[in-house]
Amino acid sequence: MHPVIEKVTRDVVKRSRESRAIYLARVDSAVEQGPRRLTLGCGNLAHGFAACSAAEKADLAGPQKANIAIISSYNDMLSAHEPYKDAPALIKAAIHEAGGVAQFAGGVPAMCDGITQGQPGMELSLFSRDVIAMATAVGLSHNMFDGALYLGVCDKIVPGLLIGALTFGHLPAVFVPAGPMTSGITNKEKSRARQKFADGKITRQELLESESKSYHGPGTCTFYGTANSNQMMVEIMGLHLPGSSFVNPYTPLRDELTKAAAQQVLKFTALGNDFRPIGHVINEKAILNAIIGLLSTGGSTNHTMHLIAIARAAGIIINWDDFDALSRIVPLLTRIYPNGPADVNHFHAAGGMGVLIAELLANGLLHEDILTIANGKGLKNYTQEPKLKDGHLVWEPSPAASLDPEVLRTVASPFDASGGLHVMHGNLGRGVSKVSAVSKDHREVQAPAVVFDDQDDMMAAFKRGELDKDFIAVIRFQGPKSNGMPELHKLTPPLGLLQDKGYKVALITDGRMSGASGKIPSAIHMCPECADGGPLAKVRNGDMIYLNTETGEVNVLVDKDEFNARKPAVNSAKDHHHGMGRELFAGFRLNASSAETGATNVFVYD
């Protein structure tokens, strides 16, 4: 094991000792009470299985058979979740065949950042994670279940499901992916069309045709944003079946994997002799494996918030310093858009998760000794891939090496010596930066600030031609307390166009960028946020700023005494925010924690 990983692990274990002990005591107390439905009164239990068949009622009236909850994010508007349409029937049949019962315990909301991007609805996006966590807990609250299956894919959905699952940590859990859509036009073609539209060179109809050729069918978007970072992360923590994350939907292999996942959870309930509750599966080592997987693949910056909140739900305390320390020694092993031209289907074809995990394990960069939901124990079980042989699902060893070194490489020959994320720090606060997609010659920028309090104001300035120059865009009052911390991804095409014209440009904000954001150097999630009087609120137009994503420096080059004497600006765009539904999240905004501590409402065991 790499000595830095050993040290970070020791630090996290020590830091989490008290909160983790409290969490595990709660899990173990729930376990000791036995199958929870047997503690229900007769009226309660009758309500719980009233709609079941006579055979299922008989099964659930006794303690012999396990009852598995299905929690799903299905809806048929969103491509990533539409494939879950048929999953409940497949799952119920598979579990019945294996000697158990399954009930659809609840649905959780699933919104798409791709649809709400740049729209008022994006103000609800980040907070939806905690709504999903609570909806998950509501579905499990009836105490009818011995285990659970979680069906979810995208941005806030998987973190929300996982946080909710961990609050019922005494139940074994298996996560069931839906898989990515098949590849459409190349990501390079898609990006080129977006920049042409931003430059006024193609029409809206031509842009829509391009986008529709990219997002064209059921399944997850194929770029490596937050959704597919979720899938990587859940598999490397051992909550997916090995090699199942990136198998396309509506294929025989995908259906067999869904049925196998359903039957797998039955093996690990407290009714058997191999009990694996999720509260024990997700420990400090599993969480650190998720961070290492994120860094080695250049994954989404959103997980610098989500993983902190997920860990806290299990009584584990991690922070940005852990991300930064690991990023310095974990090499970048993949090139998946926006970090390169390939998509996740190409990554999967190159050897995918099995080759990636094997390479990291072989070089002491992952904890092998974790509890997973695979047969056997330990992460080495994840160096294999599923296949159909004569109609039967089998696992075979993954390729011995990458089948495409332009997509997936070795530790000895990485795309970059350090991971895809860096922590930023300086007199403007602390933030994070995704460097994996930024070319070396654009990672350092010194330029005057152009300050906006709303992304639409910046877009308007771009269209007026006011930004044809070197500048660093400062987008303020975009944190969770201000407006819910929407993603600012729609700023990427105009900034990319200006960069391509030869201007030095960068972005600094207390808001978020999409997991798909790429080649623009940035410092995002800046803390303290402007609504809390963060130093970014003191920046004025024309202030010279130095940003270096290699060293992590982000400083305003203004006399220290003068800068300290400035009063923080007032949000000039406060009245712009009037999205429908926003009022329901007023309590979330009021009580939101910072991005550095997980954003929105962090679950803490005390």
C-alpha cells in the first residue's frame, strides 16, 4: 500500500473514531432486534402485506423468508432512468425464484441537470440530493424489510440513495445500474457545434439536431460527468456487481445482471450466515477507494461535496485535504470526455472497471481488504467482467491490460502524474478545480477580474462582445445559501470559444460547474461562500487575479490592508431568482452547510 494512502487512512480512522463508533452502535442495535417485521403489531403487518398474493402473505407472516425493498428513481422522461421501467418485474421474479419476496417500497424524485442547466429549476438540483435521501428513508421506514435494492444513476440520485441507505445501515444493500446509452456522435463534434452556436455560426435548429444525435436513446449520457462518476464510485466501493456499471440497457446481459443483483442481496441478509449490512460494507477504506477512483479517472468535482456527505452518513469524517493529499500521488489513468475524446462505452470496451481496479491494486493504490456485495470478499473480485455463455451469466477475468492505451493506461505510463482534482487556496478562500481536462498551457492565468452576480449577466456581456479580452470571470452569490448552488455549465461554450481565440480566460465562483465541464481553468465551490461574507464578495472589476491550478493558488493581487477594509458586496441579482418551487427549499438554503463540508444538510452522528 502506498505510504500516503496508509497515512490518509490512519488520519480518517482517527478523526472518525467517535462518530463512527456511534453510527455502528446504532447499526448493531438494529441488527440485534432481528427481522424488523416480526416486531410489528398484527395490524401493522397486515397493512404491510395486504396487497400481496396469498403465498407472499404466508411467507411474510413468518421469519423464514427475506423481504427485499425496491427503491427506484424510475421515470420515463429521463433517458438514464427510463430503463428501470421493467426492473421491478425482473427483480420480483428473480427473488421469488431464489426463495424470497420483494416489494416496491418507494420511488424517489430524479431530476436531470442536463434539462435544467441554465434554467431556474437548477436551483433545486443540489438540494434534491437530501430530498432523495429522505424519500429513501421514508420507503424503508415501514420496517418490513431484510435487505434493499437501490435503482438510480444520475447526479444527485445515487448520492441521495446512498445516504438514505446508510441511515438504514443494518440492511444489506445492492445498487443496480441501468447502463449508458449507446454512443452517438463524437463528443468533439458535440462541443464544436456548441461553440459554433455560441459564436453565431449555426442556428438553434442545427444545434438541436447535433444535441439530439448525442443524447439519442435510453441510458445514461455517455460523457464522464457526475452520473458516470457515480457508477464508477459505487462499483469501486463494492456495491455493484463486478463489471456491471457500464453495460448498455435493453440488452440480454443487462437484464441478467439486474436479476443477479436481485438474488445477490438475499445471500447477505441477517437470515443467512453471510450477513453484510451496508453500514459495515461502507467503511473508511471503501470511502477512500471511492476518492482514489474519482482521482484516477478525472471524475466529477461534484463528488468533493457528495462523498463528504455520504461519509458523514456512515459516521466517517473526510475533508478536502484528504482529496488533495491523494491527488498528489494518484495518477490520471483515463481519458474520457471531457478529459479526452472517448466516452464511457469506449472505456468499457478498453477493459473498463476491471482493468482499472486491477492496475490500481497492483500498484498499492487501493484497499483490497474491503467487504463487498460480490461472491467472496475483497476487491480482487472486481478484476473480472460479466459475460453471457450459452444464456448463462458468468464472470471471467478482465483483460490483462488495457485494450486501448489512448483511453485507459497504466500507473507506469499515466496521462498525468497526479489526479484529476486539485484543492485551491489563497486569499480568496478555498475551492476545488478539475484539472484533468485543462491543457498544461492553460493551467496558469493572471488577468483582471470581470465580476457578475448572475450567469445570465455574463452571457449577455459575451453576446455584446465585451469579453473579447484576457479576463477571469468571477461569478458570485452562487453558493447553496444564495440560490441553491446551480451548475454554471452553460458558461463553458463561450469561455471555451474565447480561449480558442487566444485569450487567457478562467472562472472563479462559489457555485458549481457541471461534471462535464472541461478545458477552462477554474476555482469553484469557493468557501466561505459570498452569502456568508466570503472574500470573493470583495472582488471588484479590474482587480488582478492570479490562478494556478497546478499549485492550487488563487489570489487577488490587491494590497492586503485595502482588500481587508473593503465591505463585501450585496447580491445585485437577488431578485432574479424566482423559479417555481424555489420557496419549498427556503429551509435548505437557510441551513445549508458549505461546499467544503458536503453542502446542503450534512448528516452527523452525535
